[in-house]
Amino acid sequence: MHPFLIAARFGLFREGRFLGKVLDEWTVDTQEFIHTKLPHLVVVAIIAFILSRLLRLITYHMTRVAEQHAAGPERIGQVRTLSGVIRATGLAVIGLIAGLQFLDALGVNLAPLLASAGVAGLALGLAAQNIVKDVLNGILILIEDQFAVGNTVRLAGLAGTVEAMTLRKTTVRDADGTLYVIPNSQITTVANLSVDYSVATVNVSVDFSANPDTVLGLLRGIAMDIRNSEEFRNLFVADPQILGVDAVKGSEVIFPVVFKTQATKQYGPVREFRRRVRLALEEHHLLPGDPNRVFSTFVEKGAPSRGQTAGEAAPEHDPTLLKPEDGNPLRSE
């Protein structure tokens, strides 16, 4: 026979008996709980359910919008990562608040629990402050779309292509294949080389003896031929600019040529331009510039030089044309 039925048969639950008093108190507490606290808990549960469903709907809508309007799969991956973080964090906060409400309704003293949680949270925050900085900065990078996987960037003094991104770190591989792992908290300045377009300036050095107008026409023709070529036509966003003479250094004359192409697509046209310039200089008998080359004007043989009268004879030997060993003042006789 069930123990409860045995206790009832022997009158242990009669009024005034110990078990009877306990049963009366339980009955009163149950009535009070159902009358006052149960509706509150039902409302809390309904609100928590609605908030969780609303949070899932918002994050799902974020992902759908990114898939429909994002520029590429890298941006879609960023939005998915961010929506996952928002959903997980939001559900954790909603669950924590609802759980505290349930514990309070059951009569659990929350003061020691909250105090312990505060101390533990403070200790954890002090120990993991760099990780918190990494995560917060990673969230801002994703929200602001500072860079994406596949972009060519300069981060924390390192340049390369972004291979992976998380909330804590960014992985960059440079031109020689070295892989760098950069904590997001170390990223204070971002130089993104893959946004909109790239500009490359090629400084063509030609000898002072060349006619500048001839050189400008030659460079303009080469640059426009590359601009209109089948191989590079689709890479340009504007015509090349020939800026003229930028500097004169000794017998070296600098002619800058500016190429404006799609982002990170300037290397092919620039290499082809340099190759054609090398061949064109040889074809037109033009010397490349050299800051150490001495430039001198030439006069006809037998004609008087500047500052020399017709009756004066030219010197038998030009001291500027002496061999180094002949013109060495420190050589002993």
C-alpha cells in the first residue's frame, strides 16, 4: 500500500498533527503561487519566446538581404558570422533574464548568486581583456565592412591578401607566401587596396639630349595602345595621363605616366608599358636617363667654342677628356 495512504489511514494528516500542518502550509503556498506568481512566470515565458523568435527572424532577414544584395561571397560570409554572433548573444541574454525571473518566483535568494557572478565576471574580464578587445574590434570590422576575405590590405604594418576572418583574428598571406595571424585588437589602421580602383605611376627616365615633345608623344602613343589593347582594355577605368616633365636630375629627365585601373589590376598594364618603353627607346635611338652621366654640348670640329675668339687656336688637349690615370693629381712622376 502507498505510504501516503497509510499515513492518511492512521490520521497523520488530521488538523493539528505535524503532517497536517505541513500539508496545510503546502496547500496555501500552492494557492498563492498559482494565484500570484504563476501568471507572472507565464508572461515572462511568453515574452522570452516572442523575443527569441523575433531575434531569429531579424538575423535570418539580415542573411537573406546580404545574399540578395551583397557584392560577393566574402561579404555574405561576414554577415552570416555577424548574425550568428548577434543571435547567440541575444538568446543567451534572454535565457539569463528569464532564468533569473523563474528562480526569483521559486523563492531562491538571488543576491549571493548575483554577487558571485559579478566577482567571477570581473575576474574573467581582467584576465581576458585582450580577447574582449579582439571580439569587439572584430564586430566593428564586420559591421563597417572595413575589408573582406580576398582583399589586398595593409594591417598592423603587414601587407598581403586576407585569407580568413573571425571575431578574434584576421589571417593575412603576403607576396612571398608567409602567413600572418593578426589579433583584431592590433588593427588600428586599415589600408584596403581592393576598393574601387588602383592608381599606378610609372616614372620614365630619359636622357637630357632627347627632345621632350618627342618623348611625350612616344609615351602617349604607347600608353594609349595598351589602353585600347584587347588584353588590357577591360582593366582600365580611365585613360592614362602623361603629366609632362616632372623633374630634371643632371642629365636625367623624368616623365611620369599615371595608370588608373580596377582595384589591384594595375600590374599587368604597367609591366607591358615598361617593356614597350624599353623597345621604343632603342628603336628611336634615345638614351635612358642616368643621373651620373655628364652631359656636354658638342661643337663642329675646328669651330671656336663659346668664349673663344676666331683667332685663338683650340687647345691641343682637352683636360676634361684625359684618362683617369693621366688626370690623377696624386700620381707620382
